[in-house]
Amino acid sequence: MTTALFSRTAAPLFSGLAALLLSVSMALAAPAIVVDAGSGRVLHAEDATLAWYPASITKLMTTYVVLSEIRAGRITFETPLTVSATATAVIPSKMGFKPGTEVTVDNALKMIMVKSANDMAVALAEGVGGSVENFAAMMNASASRLGMHDSYFVNPHGLPDERQRTSARDMAVLARALLTEFPQYKDYFGIGAIRFGKRIMRNTNGLIGRYPGADGMKTGFICASGFNVVATATRNGRTLITVVLGAHNATERTIRAAALFDKGFASTGWAGSTLEAMPVSYTSPPDMREAVCGRNRGTVGEDGDEMQTVEANAGLFNIFSPSPGLSKVMGDKPGTLGPRDPTTPIDVYVGRAPGAKAAPAAVAATPPAARAFAPKEAEGPALSGSGPMVLQGAVRPPPRPVMKTQAPAKKTVQKTPPARKVSGN
């Protein structure tokens, strides 16, 4: 009888303990992957198919959907977006524009890539999909088509939602799709800083301007995910994709990614498996909140704030004193990092671009939900300039000059009161 009683009372205890240990084990796993962008070969992988909260690296999928709509001719880079009350109400990181403000697709993309502006992600979602919900359906349709089997999206920015998930492997698939399908627009992912009026906002990707050959893509952070990054680097014509999820701080994230790039560039990769051959994960994302933010720390600042503080105090990351968590994964082999190269900010502005027009009436009349699962269409009309550009067997319009924008419009923008920062970069 005593044995039976023990089994009935202890079973739930041991079951709960096992679940806790599994969660802790997954939280310490810190998934990572290094992929040769050209061949799709996996050069290095650590728990790369574990489910994880994406945080702001979600914005890479947001960008993929927007660029797909541009390719299809339904919008252009000059299409104006109107900031809604929903976009204004989203929590930081954000630009803080008042409702009714107009921003072009081009400027909104730059703001989500560098500032990781959540309000601009919502403006893009509503402007392209008609609503956040419809845009999320477009994101999931794209993820399914690309073979991102471990991913599901419910919002365009990556703010906390238990349903939103991805994996290191899936984000490498997405990064490779962005590079191969839209090579003419890769400069969006490597902008070092943007300037809006007198405000200068620097990219929180600590590899850009510091790691030799680094040229993109996006960072992400919420307490539940830890510090994530999807990064690319190119040397001697060879581009690698590195994904790091669940780092404990921005410094660790950057140093670990640099070390993985070093390892990847030292490998030929010919014998590695492909992204497509990796198994599907059936796990649930672990919650890194206590490990990353602390039990009594409900909210934290953007990782951009932390990164800039490190740079201001030290001039560069102290790569010889990595955090204890990092030393467990890397030992005493930090990546190749140096002082950040000077960056000239790219100007962004509000308002329509001169001569910009909204989407054609025939396109605007098509319900966004119906477009969400539509098959890929033929290339649309040229965005600007003249003369076709041949790419991957298709005739596409020539790229617009991404890095050149007009001077900021002299327009008064109402400043919103500061909000508690939860996530963003």
C-alpha cells in the first residue's frame, strides 16, 4: 500500500522534474548552424532543429514577403504606407510616429532592418496584407513553400507570442532564399546605421563593420528567446550563413557567431548534409526568461542599448573574457573581431517619395487574404529606370539604388512618450 501511495504521489513530481530538466537542457542548448549559401551544405550544426522563439529575426520573413510582393508587381518601394493606431500602440523598439504618418515601403524596410522598428513592421503588414492576420497567413504560406517545417508566425515583428516559433535550420533556409531570390536587394541587410532628422540609429548586428566580410542580416531579442542573430559573411566570393539562437547577451551572441564563421570558412563543406536533409523537429520552444532576464526582471531594454554601452566603455568587445556560458561552447577560441569600422548613416524620412503612386486599382481591389496563398506570379512592371535585368532565367526590372534616399522631409513629427522597452533587436 505504501509503495502504491508513493507511486501515485511521486509520479507527478518526477514527471514535472523531467519536464523542467528538459526545458533547462534545451535552454542551454543554444542552437546554431553554419551553411554554405551557394551549395546549401551544412558546415556545422548544434541542435539546429530545436523549436525556438524567433524574436525580431521574424522581420526577415516580413521582408521576404514584402520583396515577393514587389517582385510580383503589386507594390513598389515607393508605395506609401499609412501608420495606423494599431502600429502606433505596439511596444518598442519603434520609431514612434503618430497615426496617419506616411512612410514608403523603402524607408519602412530600412527602419525594421536597422532600428528593428515594430511599428514599421505592423505598417508593412497592414499595407501589404490588409491586416496583421492576413499578412501572417502570407508569412506562413511562404514558410511552407520554402520548406521551413519548424516555423509558424502570428505577427510580423517577433514580439512575445507562445505560438510563434522557428529553428536555426529554418532561419538558414530563409536567409538563403533571401540571398538567392533577391540578390539585388541584399544591401538592405547590411546597413550600418540610419539617420532620421537628428536621430542616428545604429545596427545592432555586432558583426557588421567588425568581422571581416560580414554583410548582413538581422538580430533579435526577447527574454523568452535570449539573443538571436541570423548573419552572413562573404570571403573570396564564398558566402556563409550563420544562425545563433539563445545567447545570454549581445556580446556572447556576436563572439559566438564570429567563431562559427571562422570555423565555416576553414571548411570546404563538400561532405556536409544539406538543409533539406535535416529532420523536422517536434519540440516546443523553451522559455529563456529566467536565465537571460532574471527572475525579478520583468522587462529589459533593447539589446542595442546593451551593445552600444559595451562599445562606449571598451571601444570593442572584450573577446578575451567571454561570459561563462560562452566559454562552455567555445572554449578559449573567440572569433576574429576588431574595432567597428566607421559608418555613414543612410537617411530615412516620412512622407511619400516624389511621384509615388499607390498600388493599381485592380490590385487594390483584390482581397489580401485571397493573395496570401496565391501561386507565384510572373514578374510585374519595372519599378523604376529602364532596361531588363536577367536573373535566374527570368526577366526582372533593374534594381533601384537602395542605398540612396532623398533628404529628410521637413515635417514635424509628434513624439510619443517613452515606453518600457521589452524587445526589438
